[in-house]
Amino acid sequence: MSAAISYKDLGLVNTREMFKKAVDGGYAIPAYNFNNLEQLQAIITACVETKSPVILQLSKGARNYANATMLRYMAMGAVEVAKEMGVEIPITLHLDHGDSFGLCKSCIDNGFSSVMIDGSHLPYNDNVELTRQVVQYAHERDVTVEGELGVLAGIEDDVVAEHSTYTSPDEVEDFVSKTGVDSLAISIGTSHGAYKFKVDRIEDIPPLRFDILEEIEKRIPGFPIVLHGASSVVQEYVSLINEYGGKMENAFGVPEDQLRQAAGSAVCKINIDSDGRLAVTAKVREFLANNPGEFDPRKYLGAARNELVELVKHKNEKVLGSAGRA
Ligand code: G3H
Ligand code: 13P
Ligand code: ZN
């Protein structure tokens, strides 16, 4: 069996310090999912240029797609590239929606500095037990852990939840103290993917349940809270996709002003995947439609990468408030 690799040798950091600063400073750390080189390049470029700390997130599906060893070296490469760009930004490599102790352990042993164990679909006591087990293994290696209470509607890897269950404020204190987690993902009305709300018009999007968030904050003051399913489903990208041959109907996300409000509270990590996917798909479709003779992937993926840089800068500067906080 090969020896475990510590994230510290890769130049990565865990989330402890960045979350503390974010809670105190009233902003949120961006957690961007990636699966390939262009996405990673765009995220790092934009975060260095905006001087923002960043959490690079990998799902189980991303690991299967891109290969765990390849991804470890890519994360290492990202750290080096950021240094070469002349600005030191804190970079975390995080497992998104870990579904078992084995997967979390494998990530910790392969250079991740943070893991999520998502036991939100389990009965409460089983969620506590699984999370506690992961925390014990992780903390022995100075890796931080995100747990989840409450169920988001939508798709999380292989798990499809038709309906969401809001986080119960009555459970959070007990969960946090029994498990020892470093942060808690909650369910207050967001969901994963590009079809977050069953509405026909943007005006009909139901607001997030800030009342539940406030109640949670009262029970665990200052504790780092995480918001999943936080893409805004940028309408310009949806329009471009539809203009150039795609078909996305009633695709709506969380309005930016609500994310800004959340970032100013105990929410200190905001997860964004779908908006990045939309940016890439929109630009690839547009480029290929306008350049039918082009077949060099660098051209259409380059166009997508450029757009992703702009999107990430916008999020850091105008939505999460993480710009200038590195
Ligand atoms: O929450 C799920 C993330 O958007 C990752 O999605 O499992 O398709 O990689 P994925
Ligand atoms: P979105 O689908 O809203 O981007 O959410 C991503 C997420 O929560 C990853 O864990
Ligand atoms: Zn998620």
C-alpha cells in the first residue's frame, strides 16, 4: 500500500482559518467545483486576480471522471501556478458530498485538506455516527470536515431527492457537539442543479428561508454555515444555450441579492457548480455555431475558459465578497 500524502506537502490549507476570517468579516469563501483542466485554470486565474481565498471542490463523480491521482497533481499544479502569478492565496482541496467513510479516508490519504461527509439522507443518529467517525480520522490529520443536516431537493451524485427537508434548528447544537464537525451545510430552500424551483417566471422564485438561518445562528453563534445549491443559474447563459441549439426551460436559481445577504451572515462557504457548467456550455455552443469549420479544442474550450474567469471574478467581487480577502 502506498504511503498517505498530506495536503500540507502540496501547499494546501484546511478551512479553519479561512472560515474564521469569513465569519468575522461578513463574507463567504467561494467553493467552485471542477472536473477538468480548463475549469481549474479559470478558477485559479480569477481567484488570484481578485485576491480571493478559494475552495476547489471535487465530487465523487469528478474523481471517477478525471482520476484521483491526476486530480491531486492538478491541485498541486494550481498551487504552483498561483504562486507564479505572484499572489499567495489560501487554497483548499475539498471533497464535495462524500458518501462514505472509505471515500473520505481515501481523499484524506490523497492530499485533500477538507472533506464533506454527507449523511443528510440517513436517520439522524446514523448521520451523527458516520460524521463523528470521519471527523475523528480527519482531525488526527488536521483535515477539516463539513457535515450536513436537512435535505436539499435535486441531484447529489447518485442520490435524487424529490423534496427538500429544511434543517431543523432544534438539531444543530446537538449535531455539532456530538460530531465535532468544523462546518455545517444546511437546507433553507436552495437545491442542486439548474432547475431549482418549479416556477415559470423569475418573479415567482420563493425566497430563501432566512428565518431558519437566523434561528440556526442563534443556536450555534459564530459557527461556520455552508450553502449548497447556490448557483444563480445566470439567465444570459441559459439564453445563449437556447439560442445556439440547447433546450433549457424554466431554469432558475438563487438571486444574487439573497446570496449577498447570506454571505453577510454566518454562511461562510457558498457552493457553485451549475453556473460554471452553464458558462462553459453557453460559450462552447456559441463558438461552435459561429465557427463551424473550427475543430481545435483549444479554441472552443479557450472561449469557455475566458468566460469562466469573468464569472468567477464577478462572484468573488459582487456576490460573495471574498475578493481582496486572501
Ligand atoms: O452537488 C453536486 C455537485 O454539483 C457535483 O455534481 O456529482 O455531478 O459532479 P456531480
Ligand atoms: P449548484 O448546482 O447550485 O451549483 O450547487 C453546487 C453544489 O452545491 C455543490 O455541492
Ligand atoms: Zn452540494
